[in-house]
Amino acid sequence: MEFYRQLGLEFPMGSETDYHAEAMLPRGLRFALDTEASVRGFDRSWMAPSGDHRAALAFLCEGPAEVDRLYAELTAAGHAGHLPPFDAPWGQRYAMLRDPDGNGVDLFAALEPIPSG
């Protein structure tokens, strides 16, 4: 949960010991975290995935400097970096991490300001 809090998601304080916790996102979306015991409580056939991640979450950052800052903070806190920040050919500052469960987490921002209007 702390990993995702550092990325701006807000979980209720004290929910670190709960079997299920949710962070509310815009437009009614929810980001939910469950313990393995919780999932097995309703799906006894569930098995933890193995191999590389199958999906990734992407977090839009305010700018290239925030991509660099968040990557540095998270890796300094002991979280796994996958690809350090780089200027991608598609016009974004991009970085890839792994959350504590090995899921892909991408950080990105436009290299140039996006015109409004």
C-alpha cells in the first residue's frame, strides 16, 4: 500500500492490516488490494501468477522531472526498478518499476507541454 501511496493513491489510514483496501479514483473507479488469504477465501482455486507481469498500471506525471523524482524515491525505498527513466521515441519521459508483488508500474510524462485547446 505504501508503494501506491507514494504514487498519490489514497487508502484509508490503518488499512495496511486489512484483508481488503480500496483507493477511490476519478469517475467511480476503485483500485483494490486484497491479501492472498482474502482471495483464497472466495476462490479456492486461485494461484499466484508466475513469470513476467501481464498488465501494467501507468501513472501520468506532471512532467519529466516528476518521472525522475518518483523513480528515484521508489527505488531508494527498496522497490524494484525495471527500466530507469529515459526519453522515449514517442515523445514521453518514461520509466518502469515493479510493485512489491512484481506487477508492472509505469511512470510517464510528455517531454514537451501538451498544447491546450
